[in-house]
Amino acid sequence: MGNDLSTAGAIGVRHKMGARRVFDPEKVVVVFDHVVPAKDIAAATMLTSVRRWTREQGIAHVYDEGRQGIAHIVLPEQGLVGPGDLVIGGDSHSCTYGAVGAFSAGVGATDLAGVLAFGETWLKVPASMKFIYHGTPGRFVMGKDLILATIGRT
């Protein structure tokens, strides 16, 4: 999955790599969700180049202006991601797909370019850590508060 911004960055990297085609136009999803509608000429030009590239590549799943939404919602709503799937997304929020039982990882333009070209990537599974919490959280303490405090201590 690429959004308008991450796809634009990956297109440039892919060009430098010499990659001509995406690995499978049926498995690539591009969602215009960061700079639509375009705020200025530079944004409009970038969006135009991404639109042209998706047409040239024959990308099957393009969610452009008027049909878009937040990428991490569009994919599950459209049945493009579900339990057991692996999603590599050009956005730091791509881990959201874990909410529907998928494994997902957000990557930068270089990694996204590689995935678009080859349909694969290397992932290192980190060592597991066990945390045991004691006591009762305060009334307004949520799961995110707990994990942020844990990350801060580790």
C-alpha cells in the first residue's frame, strides 16, 4: 500500500533502481489520502505524476480523490486486507492493519520501491519480551498510556 506521498517517493527510487514494472498490479493499492485536494501547484503536479504512474503500471486498486478515504480504513472496508494477510505500507500508521488480524509494517520510500518492484522484503522478527504489570491503572489510564510508559522505560 502506498499513499499519494509515499508512492511519489517510491516512484523516484524505483526509477533509480531500474525497475520498470510493479511485481503484480493486482496486489498494489494506492490511496490518495494525504494531499487531496491539492493545496498548491507543487502538490497538484505530484498527484498528476502518481496518477499517470498508476495508469501506466495498470494498478488495479487506486483510490483517488472523490473515492478515497484514510488508507488504513479503505483497505479493510474494500476487502483488500484481512486476517492472516501481510501488508507492507508506505506510511508509519500501516501497523493499523493489525486491528483486523493482519501483520503489517510501515516502510520508507526505498523499501516501498523494493516491495513494489519485487513483491518481497526482508523482515527481522525481534526477540520477545515479557512484561508483567501489577496494580490497578488510574481511571483515565488507557492501553496506549501503558505501552508508552513501558517503551520509555525499556
